[in-house]
Amino acid sequence: MLSAVAIAGSALTALAVQTTAAAPAAAVPADGSDWDTGAYRGKVEVVPADGTGGDRRVLTGRVFLDSDRDSSSDRRERGVAGVTVSNGRDVVTTDRHGRYRLPAFDNMTVFVTQPSGYQVPVDEHNIAQFHYNHLPEGSPELRYGGIEPTGPLPEAVNFPLVKSRLTQSREQNCVIAGDLQTYNRTEVGYARAGAIADLARRTDHAGCGALFIGDVVGDDLSLYPDVKDLVRRLNGPVRFLPGNHDLDYDAKTAEHSFDTFRAQLAPAYYSYDVGRTHVIALNTVRYPCTPDVDNADGRHPNCNDPENSPSYNGRLDEKQLAWLERDLAEVPSDRLVVVAGHIPLLTFADEGSARHQVDQVREVYELLEGRKAVAVAGHTHSIENMKAGDLFKGWRDLFGVEGLPFPHITAGAISGDWYSGALTGKGYPVAVGRDGARPGVLTLEIDGTSFRERFTVTGEDDDVQMQLGINSPTYRQWYADRRKWNETKEGEAPELGDGRVVSRADLAGTTWLTTNFWMGSTGSTVKVSIDGGPAREAVRTQRARGEGQLVGPEWSDPHAVAQQLVNGGSVADRTMHLWRLELPAGLAVGTHRAKVTATDAHGRTFTDTLLFKVVEER
């Protein structure tokens, strides 16, 4: 479906002319340093209705170059042509004077798609300001407030921009931050001491900024002001998209389920441009899910279960799908498209669950056919770096997908395993995830339409990319015994001891050296040299060639599990980024050194070393 065409000549409060106003305030340096001083701070200009009646079926407005940075359109400031504006359903582009006209309806969010080479304003918390909610009577009664009554349709909604070398550059660092998910202020403090402190020290993302991809909080929406206080420390624009823990759970219908999120943070879905990249932020959470819509194909029986009702589902509604088609129609075919959502289009962690993947995944693929694209998501609290052609059994069974058409990345979580586990000396929990990965953030390093993915572990340098362990018969027996004890609490808790010590009996059985290479993927290799000998290639446990999940102690990350079964949290009994090398049965008694070299799909190498000991008996 093609986008509508902006209609020139609308009645506006200010006319566009080609004169430029006084010199603007100092811009942010090209390297992103001194962001706080030079950031473009402002807001969307909403011109109230003048009381004359007018046409309440059409919203008019203007996208303009805010030369004096006061967020107010005046006669000296020229309009910006060819900019996309939407009401969440229809998509138009501005005329040569920067003017647009859009059909108006209640409960719409009007937003501008930031064009490359320009920057929308940010508020005092660094949150991008590019939208206006129109809900004349306000939200129905909601615990966390929702949207206040907006009154009549404004006379105009004008979107200010300034020129930006940062967003013009073909080289961008886009921070993708998964599942901040704070349930209380203690966890807000964990986030502040951990990933937020790391991001506050970075100055490499002032163009693209940081996109928090849902579950911004953990159900308590009164924590949004605390989150705003966190992101004001970042050195770039901040955007959010909604997750299933950002819901107004007392909303009776899907149209109001994210009203508080929309009032506090962002539209439910939108897009923006930086460099040669078009970022699409989707709302992949439908709540409440309903049998007639969500279970029409039989994939979501939970929608019929009164014990789980109301519930959520991974789904795009028809209006959002129509918007997506129209939005993409305005994007040149030679752009990289980043498709972001909370619930992944597809995921390894929940590959057999339709609820935790997106019903319309094939429709999204059809809309992106022929384009260079990458999908990023959160929700699973795991890291998944999946390449084109990868396939797991559930995707075929549930959705008829025969392989990924482009890369998909599940970005991990700032909260890791929901802030679980022992507290570190730096003031936040270890929180090792269900896949053995550690908390952190993803960065897409973009150059033109190519990208490389980089995961930064909280509190670590970028060269920390793996965790080594020993999976022995002794470990596997302890795994079974400890899981049973954790359920019954009968007798003394089984102790593993030093997992790096293996006996001759362990070696006579099957003992592997394991490498959990968190961003490892199809195309990655892991090689192991023992005591300086020839490097041998380890084997990836999940090949992503149509198999299902391999689950159990033999497929687990022993280093992660040794912490999790003792200190609490999820158990890393399956992962798509684990490599194993069987240790030789004839290793001599004594201490041995294993040097591991992991090479990612882009040719970057990372090394780590594990010292382990062979003994006659344990």
C-alpha cells in the first residue's frame, strides 16, 4: 500500500520562508563528547485550537529548521521538505514548505521520522521529543494514569529539527539496550551502578543514540521517573519501545494497554533515520490477547485459559502492519533497515512457543524482501546472534519458516537474569542468564549499510566475550543431585568443589572443555590449544540447521550452572552459543593450560585461558 501525499496550502500558524535565523547554540562535537552542553533540547510545538471550529478531521502542521533552538516555528525559519510524518496509520511526506496534512482520529499518536542529517530535540532527560498524543477525553481510569485529556484537536502540531553532522555520518554506533526491567528502586540502583554507568562513560553514540527495547520497568510504571533519571546520564539521544512489563495491566482493551508508556516515554511504534540506516521501533506485544484474534489459528490456547487471562501475545495489529508497509514505502531500497521489537520475531530460547514470537513474522519478511535488514529484540534475557539461513525446529512447525532471511539478534539484558545471584563488589548482582551469558548491552557498529554487532558485558572491556568451563561426569552428577536437593532441601546440599579439577575417571568418561562464546554464531570458530600443543577445533552444540533445543547437563554451561544452582536464578541448561572440545583421556596428572581462541563471523578474534588440574581421584 503506497503512502499518501502531503497536501500543500494548509492553514498554519506560521509560514515557511527561506530566510535563516540567528546562529544556533553550539553543536555537539563530532566525537559525541560534551553532549550535555551542546545537545539540542526542546519539544514538539503544539498550537492549541483557536476555537473557530475548523476541520476537526484533519491535522495540519509543519516540520521546520529550528534555527534559534527555541522549539517555536516563526516566519524566519524554513520548512524541511520530504520528511515523513505519520498518525500511526497513514504516512505522508512534507511539501516544499515543510507542511503536512494527516487524517485525524481519537487516540492517535502523531510523530515525525527524524531524517538523516537532522536531529529531533531531546528533553532534560535526553529522551527524544518527536510525537504528540491526541486523546480528547484521556485514558480510561488506569492505576498509573495513562494519558491526560488532550482536549480538541490542535490548530497545528509542528516538529522542530536542527541540522546534525552526527546523524548525517554513514558511520553510526547504535546502542540496543534490552530489558532494564527494574521492579523497585533497589534494582534501579543496580542498573545505575552497572550498565548505565558503563554507558555514561561512552561518547560514541551521540548520533544514533540508545534504544531501550522494552521491559523498561518491571510492571511498576511509577518507576518511569527513576528510569528518566538514569538515562539523563547518557551522552546521546534516548528512545524506548514497549515490552510486556510496560503494560497498563488494568486496561480492558489493547488500544489503551500502553497509554502510560505513551504518556511518559514514546509512541508505541515509530521510525527514525541516521546515516544510511532506517530504524523501525515496533510494538510486538498485544494485550490483552483475545481468542477471536490471537487464537484464530490455534497457536495461542493460553488466550482461552481463564487461569492465564488476561495474557499477552507476540503480535502486530492490523493498523501497525499497515503503517509498517507505508513507512517502508518511503524508505529508499539502498538503506539498511533495523527492525527492533521487544518480543523477537523469532527466537531460539522460546523456539517452541508461539506466544514469545511474533505471529506475523512471515508478513514482516515479505515487507522487507530484497532489503538489507537486521532484526533486534529483547524479552528472553539471553543473547542470540542468528545469521541468514539459520533454522530451528519450532520456527518451521509454528510459522512455516524455512530459515532466516536476514540476521536476527537477541540483545541480552541490562538486568541479566532479573538481577539475580550474588552481589558483585561493584554494586550489582552477577545475574548470569539462562544461556550462561552475562548482563550488558548490544551495539550495532554501522558503516553505510553494513554492520558489525558488539556486546559489552557490564563492568568489562569489549574484549571479554566468552566464559570457559569443564563439563565432566562429576559435574553432571552434581548437576542432577543439586537440582533435586534444590527442590526437596533434604539433607546437606551437594557441593561441586573446584569444577576445574578432573579425575582420571572423569577423563575415561567424557569430559569437555566448554566455551560459551556469547556472540558466537554461524560462521564463528573456536579453537583450543592445550599446553602449547596444536590448536584443535571445538564443536558447536547447536548448529541451527533445523534441530530443536538440546537440553540437559551435557549441553549446559558448567561455569554458569555452578553459580546458578547455588546462588539462585535461571539454569543455563541450553544455549545456542556453546562450543565443546573433548579432553584427551591420556592427559597426565598435574596442571594444564588451555588457550582458547574464538573468532567471530566478522573475523575478530578473542582469547582466554583456563588452568585445570588432572588428579588420580577426586
